[in-house]
Amino acid sequence: MPTFAYQARDAAGKLQKGTVEAASSEEAAVRVKAKGFFPTELREQKVKQSAIADTGAVKKKKRKGGGISLGGVNKKQLTMFTRQLSTLQDAGLPLLRSLQILEDQQKPGKMKNVLGDVCDDVEGGTSLSEAMARHSRVFDKLYTKMVAAGEIGGVLDVILQRLAQFMEKAQKLRRRIRGAMVYPVVVVVVAIVIVTFIMLVIIPKFKEIFEDFGVPLPALTIWLVNFSSWMAGTLPGQKFPGAIIVIATPIVIMVMWKLIRKTRPGKATTDFVLFYTPLFGPLIKMTSVARFTRTLGTLIHAGVPILEAVTITKETSGNWMYERALQRVHDSIREGEPFAPPLRDSKTCDALVVNMIEVGEETGEMDTMLMKIADNYDEEVDVKIKAMTSLIEPMMVVCIGGMVGTIVVAMFLPMVAMIKSLNEGGV
């Protein structure tokens, strides 16, 4: 990042000189003003290429465990780092020493390399929040803004502790939802494997037996035998086995879903449809409300300005419906209007949520109210997931039982006719 030399006047009119790192002259001016100075001159310092090479060599020496890193930084790693950093800061260790300790204990990989860069930047005089902001794929806006608020207020250890708690609760919520989805997914996969095996191995053997005995087949059995032939690719004129389609269809749907979700219109459409889906809509609503209220409450408690807090919450909400609602809230607050009315008009939150936010706004306890809403909705999500699981499990059992029962009946009917004809022939 370029370094700018500045000359400025302080509040008393005295001349002040120094340097700041910034991406542009406009950003440099903002940083000088943040120090309480009025800039009179700004110029970018030219650094010789040899000096840059030497600096890079020094940094590489310092990070012996660096190099090419495979993969990224997962949420669990980041949460653990945040918790450990808050503990070290609470114990009174200097920030740089704390970062170096945490860097040393990391295994070679992305996190170790990132912490090495952060250590170098902090040692060079950059603030922790600015150093982290240079690695936006690891430390998002929510993270860096809270760290910046902690630095300004001199309560970095407290902010890191709250940030760790926030991340732990978010992880817990994700685990609950994923855990609820494991059973149905496993059952569906097992069912597809079993049915495919029956169609490709068992049914063809029965088909040969029925053909040898010349037994007339009922309509259900004919359909099942034809389906088995289609799966095996033995129907007249068939170019490839139907089993490929059966196996590939779920994979294609998943890939298409991910690709659609990556586009702005696709994400907006799918979020809108899922929001009003009877089965998943209420759960999506609860998890989204819990997420945005906890994020916003954490930011406000950390001292982040309300407009900036709403913007960050909007960007990290993860749902288009709530992004749109929070954008309206942002516009309302910017015009000097209250927080609650645009949220009520969006119909994305229950009346209880809006009323609690309204009370928090009036009493000046907005962050407390938001955290209470988040805790309450976390519990509601637990109840909803248990209810959905108890509903889905018997439905899956009935569906699989129905498929297997249909196959058994289809195979049993011609066997009864075959046994009957054998008995008549014996008589």
C-alpha cells in the first residue's frame, strides 16, 4: 500500500508532519483528519524497488512456515483464534506479542500466512483493524469494524470476547440446521442406491424367470420390468442407461442451484420463493431474524455508528428479503426517521420483533433488545428443527416403504399366477 507524507495543522494551529499508509490521496486525507489534524500538503513517497525487495525478503525470513497454502480459513479456526486473542489481551500481553504467539501455534496453511502478514503490518505501525481489513476473505467487514471500535474505545479484549461469543452462537446455529438435514439426505441417498441395485440386478433375474415360464404379466409388473430395462439401457433404440440420469439428476440440480444462487437475480428469486414455502419458510425466517438481530446488536454494543452497523448487517444477512428490508431501514434512519416502521412494512419480521425494537429504540437499549430477540429466536429455531425432524422422519419411512412395497407386489403377482398354473398343470 502507498505511503503518503503529510503536513498538517493541529487544533492549536501548530505544524505537524508524518506519514500514513492509504490506497489513495483521498483516503490519506481522511486518515490525517482522523488524527485531529487539518492536512495542508499530501504527497506519495516513492519507494525504490531494491528497498521493496529487501522488505519482502525480511518478511519471508520472518515467516519460515509460509509458502503456498492450500484451502482457506474455516469458521472454526477463526472463532478459536478470536477466543484465544481475547484471552491473551485480557491477560495483559502486548498486541504484537499475542499475535506472534498465535501465529507460531498455527499449522502451516492459510491462517498462519495471514497472521504472519498481520504481525508484519502491526509491527510496522498499522492498526490491527486495518491489517485485518487487507485480508477481507478471512476477516469480513463485521469483524474488522468491531475490532476498530474496540481499538478506539480501548476495550479490544472485551470486543474480541463478544465477537467470539457471536461467532460461536452462529456456528452452533449452522450445526443445528446441518444436523437436521443429515438424516433426510442420507435416507434419500440410501434409497436411490437400493432402488438402483434392485432395478439393475434383481428385476432382470425375475424377468428371465417370467419369460421362461411364459406367465402373462400384470400392468404394474410390465411397467416395473420396462423401467428396469430403461435403467439398464436395454430398451430398443435406447442410447445410454437411464441409471445415469437417475444418479446425475440430483448432482445437476445441486450444481445448478449453486450457480443460480451466485447471480444476484437468482439469489433474490430463490430467497423469495423459499421465504414463502410452507415447510422451510418459517425456519428461514427464524434463522434470518436471529442472525441479523445478533449481528446488529453486537455492532451497536461495540460502538459502531448505527448507519454503518445497519449497512454491515445488511451485507452479512445472507438473505435477499432481509437485505432489502435493512436497506429501507438504512434509508429511513438517514432521513431522520425511526428504525421500526420500514421493518414493519417489509413484513419480514413478526409484530413482537418490531415492537421490541421500537421499545429498545425509545429507551436507548437497542443493543440489549436485539440480543434478547436473537436469544429468543435461537430457542425457537431449536423447537422448529425438532418439529421438522419428527415430521420428516415418518414421511421418509412411509415413502421408502411405499417404493419397496410396490416392487414386492409387482414381483409377487406374476409369481402367484405362475404357481397357480403349475398346480393346475400338475392336477
